[in-house]
Amino acid sequence: MTPEEQIAELMRELPAPPVGWIEAAKELPTVRRELDTILERIERDERFRELVVADLEATLRAEGVEPTPVVVAHLRRHIAP
């Protein structure tokens, strides 16, 4: 048996990933695009940046983005002075 076949065999024995992980993986490309759009807007729109700095979570909700801890932490790293 080749190493690739051994790996495939071992992978078949693993339990299925939790449904939440699968759903999160499906949403990841969309969330990344939304975050990129928000970051670009923060850079070019001073008023929007002020809103984000004043209340990031509320601004995200207003933009239709769920302010999950990961999203908030990611944006805070990019808006920190």
C-alpha cells in the first residue's frame, strides 16, 4: 500500500466533521469578501472609520455582517492605531 493509500485509509476512519464546521467553511469566502470590502471602506471613508471605531459591532450589524468574535478581532487588529 502506498503512503497516499495509507493516508486515505486513515482519513476514512475519521469521524465526520461537525455540521457547524462545514457550514462555517462554506461561509468563509463570503465573509472574507465582506471583510475586505469593509476594510477598504474604512481606509477611504473617514466618517465610516469614525463609526467603526466608535461602535464596531453596531456598524457591522448595520452593514449586514454578524459581529462574531473572530470578525470583530480581525477588524480591530486592522483599525488599531
